Amino acid sequence: MPDHQISAIICTHNRDNYLGAAIDSLLAQDFTADFEVVVVDNGSSDRTREVVEQRLGDSRVKYVFEPTIGLSVARNTGAKVASADIIAYLDDDAVASVSWLQVLYAAYQNNSKLAIAGGKVTLLWPPNTEPPSWLSQGLAGNLGAYDLGDKMIYIQQPGLTPRGLNYSLRRSFLAEIGGFDPQLGRVGKNLLSNEELQMTEFALERGWQVAYIPEALVAHNVAPERLKRSWFLNRGWWQGISECYREQLAGKADIGQLQRGSERFLRGLYKALKYFANPAERFDKLVYAYGQIGYLNAAIQGFLSTNKKS
């Protein structure tokens, strides 16, 4: 058996103001067996190393520096360093509930077909800050909010996959698919995503199960800079690019991408007008439409690149 029953991994890049609380929430876990906390410093230039070193007196904490920038790269590095068969990822700006690891570990122990599991995510707003009137429930998901109810659900639709900030998987499944795809996932300040969605597709295709477990609760800090409309537009743009890349990686890049992207763009504009009197829904649909421009841009770039090679 491995030294630890579960390995908690935090991949971090220049978030020293939140990182300490994230680590401390793991060290305070009410877990009946042995666990470790692996902090992957992904090329940080702030006080990240100092924050971790302050906690290295606890034998459960490990520090590793990964110079190649990219969330998927950092996640793979953390998995290589970790010793347990169950791996749980917590974002560097999140705080885990005290029973987080115990709930996740029990789920894997009770189901040998479980490949991926994650739980409910609530939002922690900055002091003296209220959610803006233009923020819809859908766009709150871009801030990390994730709530499929109060009962465990086995995910059948990849779009409902657990959030990466509250995410766990079985090591054997991760090895089976070759790790996280470095072509998806955040790299520096770009907001490339969809790597968890791809992982769920892989799991379901191979006969594994993916679960939402509400008791595996995590709270996610909302950074003040994310409460601007420009951040959501940028996030929507990168979501469109991510979707296009995911299709290309799956061998689904074709001329139909232009038709699908155009139809979704027009649908988004139509709905923005339809909900003109509702500021939250109106902005939600505008972000969606703007994301389709990013999707179309990536699709066109992909066609041009393919034609040059041929």
C-alpha cells in the first residue's frame, strides 16, 4: 500500500495572498488516515515559496518547483510527486471544508469504477462587496460556483463535470489516459480551459464513472479584478477558443465549425436583445456571443494552419 491514502495537491502561480489559507484548510482536515499536501509552485515570482516554507515544519507538506508554466503541466508534476492512489486538487485561492478529503476518499473506497469526483463550490466575496446586478447565475459559474443540488449525482453530460478547483481522480485512470493534456488548461494569464470536460469524456468513453458529491464542499475566493465586465468577456473569449481546441484535439475540426460558431453567435445576440430589460441575462448572452467570436477565430486559424501544412 502507498504511504498515504490520499494526496492533496495545490498548483499555484503568484497567489501568495490566498495560498496560505488554502494550505491551512488542508492541514486542518478531519481525516482518519494518512494524507499529504503537495504544493506545486508553477514558476511563481512572488512570496509563494516563503508561504510554503512557513508550513514545511508539518511533515505532511511537500514543496516542488515546476518552471514550465501551465496548469495541466503543474497538475501532472504534482501527480508524479504524490504517493497516493487517490489525488485531490484544490485551487490556490480556495478553502476546503474540514471533511473534504474524508468525503472524497470514502467515495473512491465505495466504488471501484469511480474515476473522477468533485463537490459543491460556494463563492467567497471580497470584504464589503456584493455580487453585481449584471452577474447571472450562469456567469457565476465562471467564478467557480458549482451546485448540482444536495444529492450525489453520477455525471453523464461532460458539460456538468466537476470544477477543477474542487477535483479529484483515481491515479490508475490518470495513468490510463496519459495525464492532463498540456494543450488545454491555463497557461499564465490566458484563460484556456475545458481540460476537466475532456477528462470526463475520456472517463465515460472508457466505462469509468464521474460523480458530483455535494458534501465535498469548497469555498472559492472571488478576486476583485474578476468583478469587471471585461474579465467575463475575456473569459468568454477563451472559453470559445478552448471549445474549438478541444474539438480539434478530438479530430472533429471541419468546415462545420464555422457554421456552428456562426449560428451560436447569432443565437447569443438574439437572446441578448430578448433579455434586454434584464441586465444579468442580457450580459450573460453577450458574453456567450463574444465567446463564439473566439471560437470562430480559433477555427479559422486552425484551417489556415492545416492548409499551410498541406
